[in-house]
Amino acid sequence: MSKIYNKYLDLKSKDKDKLYLFHCGNFYIFLADDADVINNYVVLKRTKFTKDIMKCGFPVGSKDEYLKVFQNQNLNIELIENPLLPEDINERERVVVDTLKSVKIDNLTPIEAMNKLKELQEMCYES
């Protein structure tokens, strides 16, 4: 199971009536039952999150507009900006994330970008 889905299950066990909106990369997503519920109010494209779990969402740049719509519908939504808390990330993942955060993409040449990707890939597969 994914760490984000486990976080979703943990949150739902504490408040099943709340809808949880997760920040995942360039998107905000609803998972599982929350994806079904939100589509009763706003139609969002549903896709597979995992083999058995559906998700739906919207691009980060649309956040304010969607939050207004959700507020106008009086939906009980909690925004989860950092679904993977630091204690949920193992040391290898932390190094990869820190390395990614340190990359100044505007200053990279294409060959430097490829080298950085190769370095990150090697970090992911180190034993």
C-alpha cells in the first residue's frame, strides 16, 4: 500500500466525515471514497491511484478556485499539504528529496540535468 493511502486511512479513522485533499507533486488529489463523494459536487477526472483505488484531482494552480467551490458547497475538507511527514520518510528517500530540493533547475544545462537525474536514479537503487 502507498504511504499516502495509509495516511488517508489513518485520517479517515479519526474523522470519517471529513474529505481529505492531498498535495501530490503538481496536483491536489482526493482518494478512494472521498473521490466518489467530491464528484457529487464537482466532476473531476477519475483515474487509478493503485490497482484497486481511484483518485481524482486538479492542478496545483487551480487550488484557490476549487477551494472556493468546496467552501460554497459547505464541504468539510482538510487540505494535507505534506502527506508524507518527515518521520514517514526513510533515510534514502530523505537524501533523494534533499538532493532534489537543492537543484537549481534554471541554472542547469541539459547535460547537467541528465547527469543529476542519473545521480538521483543511482541513489534510489543503492543497496
